[in-house]
Amino acid sequence: MPVIPTPGAAFADRTFDAVLFDMDGTLIDSVPAVDRSWRRWAAEQGLPDPEDFQIQHGTPARTLIGTLLPADRVEAAYERIHELELVDNEGVTVLAGTREALTTLPPERQAIVTSCTTPLAAARMAASGLVAPSVVVTADDVERGKPDPDPFLLGAERLGVDPARCLVVEDAPAGIAAARAAGCAVLAVTGTHSADELAAADPAPDAVAPGLRAVRFAVVPDGVRVTDA
């Protein structure tokens, strides 16, 4: 198993113009709500073993459904899971370290880039109490979602920065792949996936940390510096 360094070791000699944060599993914990909704959806769709159904986190819902159901059922099934997820946000909470990270970074140096739709992102932020930054990119803003690079490219564009000067914080292999394809550096955080699973992702992240609580951001004259907490 490859050993991935901590942020302090990986980024000791680097600064970044902006930090692009995934939302679910990175800034907020929505996994129990997500799993409840998708298991109910799987039972309604007649999928096998719905009580054990697991999704590939970090990938847009429509993309996932397209791999599970015939094409003529995708849109109706997508509308149904969106409906279920919008109404079940019980237990959605802000993860440790989130508020400190977003408070430290000025508005022009941070964005959220999520595979949620715009209404679902708003519902989960409201449920958790997370205050959205001025730039939020959702699945509704791009034609191709993660693992394609488009979401992170758009996030960098809206901030007016070069993607190569961005750090992406992600919790899932699909998001890591999207960030890498966009030319960004990647910090993976555990929770949705273990450190071993993240280290084994292809492509791999630059660094792995046990959540944002283990990371510190500092604004310096040439950008944002990242260290271990």
C-alpha cells in the first residue's frame, strides 16, 4: 500500500491561490442521510439487496443511476432520488475543522465544488448551518460532473485563478480524479473512505489527513499555505 504524506510534508514548499472544497464528507457529514435515501430508492427501484445498497460517493446522481438502470428509466429515477434527498437531512452536521477553515480563508480564495444539485446543496447547508462562500459550483452548473474536471475548472474560473494554483480538498476517489484532471493539487480527507482506500486511489492524492481538523490554512503574501494542525 503506498504511503501518502501529510499536508505539512506534501505542501511544505507550496502556496495556493485558492482552495476548492468538496462539500459532502469534506465540510459536512451527510453520509447517514445519503445512505438512507439511496437505500429507500434502491428498494423502490427493485434493485437487489437494497438494505445493503451503497453508492459511489462524490459522483453526480444522474451519472450513478445511468450505470444502474435502463436509459428509459433514468430521468424518473433521478427525480425520485432528488425528491428523497431533499426531504431527508436529519443528522446532517458540519464536520470538525470546517468553520475554522472557511473563516481563515478570504472569499476570493475559497469555493465549494459539489456533485449535489443547487437545491440539494442549499438544503444540506441549511440543515447543517454551514454558511456558503460566494462561489459554489453544483452539478447544475456543468454538463459533466466528477470524475470529469469541469466542476473544478469552473470553480477556479469563477474565482479568477489558475487551476494549477488551486488546492482541492476531497473525500472520494471520483473527486480526486476530477481534481487531478483539472490540474489541481489534492488533499484527501478520511471519513467516507479510509486512509488506505484514498492512498490506493488512481490517481492518488498529494496528501491525506483525518479531516479538516488536522489541517491549518494560513494566508501569506504569496497565497495560502497549508500545514498540519
